[in-house]
Amino acid sequence: MASAAHTGNRGGSPAANPENLESVYRKVTWRLLPFLMFLWILAWIDRVNVGFAKLTMLQDLQFSETVYGLGAGIFFLGYFFFEVPSNMWLERIGARATIARITIGWGIICVLMMFVTQPWQFYTLRFLLGVFEAGFYPGIILYLTYWYPSLRRAKAFGLFMSASALAGVIGGPLAFEQEHPLPASPAVGAAELRHDRACHTVDIRRHRHHLLSDRQA
């Protein structure tokens, strides 16, 4: 047994080979980051879409600038108060269950936004959107630390954060389509676009078990 151990050490561990190590982290990156970036794009669009909606929302719902400003800002109250509890839950129940909870929650809130007619409904849903999204970004950063050592985290964090720029590129055209639906049925067209985006967000939960592992085996 000692001889075998000596032979193994002399030959070197396959995992310690720099080429093998690069291959492992390349696979980890392709497995995790595209999916996490896609989720961040959805979260970013859902968060800032109210700014695009303002172009017609104030007139359609007869909201004042004060109502809009309070509703837009109250999102961050929910985000602030529930950020730490959400990450405590991530540590307890794992990344897959946490991401499922967050995506289902914010998808449902986006669907309910279609039915807002009163300021208090707007305030409530914006606050709840902040509650559900609170732990997503810090939770993902924490999750990536489980997979990348300190020397590799900056690159992984940078790739993940680049999704914010993509969200800006994608979010603008989507918002334009929502505000300028097909002439045949303007109201139904806009509602269907919002409903479809929210349903795609909720549907992500069906794939999380295949794409994410809570930690390294």
C-alpha cells in the first residue's frame, strides 16, 4: 500500500495538472454562468421595466409623478430588509431551492402587475418584487464562491455582471414591443407580452435541478 501511494505521488495527481484544472473550471463555467447570466438578465429587466412602463402608465392609470416615484423607490425597501434573510435561507436550503423560490416569486409578481389599477396595488407589488429579488445577486455571488477559488473569482464575477449590459440591450426593444403592440389588439398584445416574459421566468424552476448543483461533490 505504501509502495502504491509512493508511485501515485511520483506520477502526480491528475487533478493537480494545470491543463486538467483549466479543463475542469472551463466545464464549471459553461455549466453555471450562462444560466446564471440569463437569470440576471431577467431580474434586471423585471426591475427596471417600470421606467419604460412610465412612458404610458401615468396617463393610462392616472398616476401622478409622486405615485410613480414612491412605487419605483419602494422596491429597494423590500430589497434592503430581506437581503440578509434570503441569503441565510440560501445557506440552509441550497442554491437550487433558493433560485426556484426567487424566480417563481418575481414571475408571479410580474403577472400580477398587469392587473394594477390603484396606487396601493402598485406600491404593494413593487415592494414584494424587492422582497423576492432581495437575495438573488448576493446569493449568486455567494454561490460562485463555492465553485471558484479566490484567484478565479474575479473573472467569474465579471462574466456574471456583464449580463447587466446585455439586459440593457435586450430590455429596451422588449419594452418598445410592449408599448407598441400589434395594431389588431393593443391591450391584449401588451398583456400577452408581459405575461409570456413572466411565465418564462417561472418556468426556469423546471430546469434548475438539471443545471445547478448546490455545492461541489
